Amino acid sequence: MDVQKEVKSLRESMNMNRREFCEYFDIPYRTVTDWEAGKRSMPDYVFRLMEYKARAEKMLVKDQDQEPVQRCD
């Protein structure tokens, strides 16, 4: 896994700057900066969890934008 590209790509797909991204995932700014610069590695499972959280949040927001389903009784 190319952490440098993957982390930056995830951050950009979420339309966040580094500061917002760090706050969202509760990760130190320096850590994310090092990941994006290729100075530090991360376990694959950490990235997968970050990606999972981002997708889940996106789905929740998408669902909230839709009108509620009307029940037919």
C-alpha cells in the first residue's frame, strides 16, 4: 500500500484540509503530515478503518438528504 497517495486521496475525496482531517479522525497533525510525505508508515488495518468510517459517514449523510419513506397501511 502506498500510504502517501492513499491518505492524501482519502482526505481530498472528503473535501477536507489536513487540519479538518486530523480533527475528524482524532489523529495528530504531524502524523498525517508524515504519512502524506512518506516519512511514516501505518498498518493497513488503520487505513481500512479510516476508509470505512469515511464511507459510513457519507452514506449516513446521503440517507439523511433523502425524504423519509411513506408507509402504506
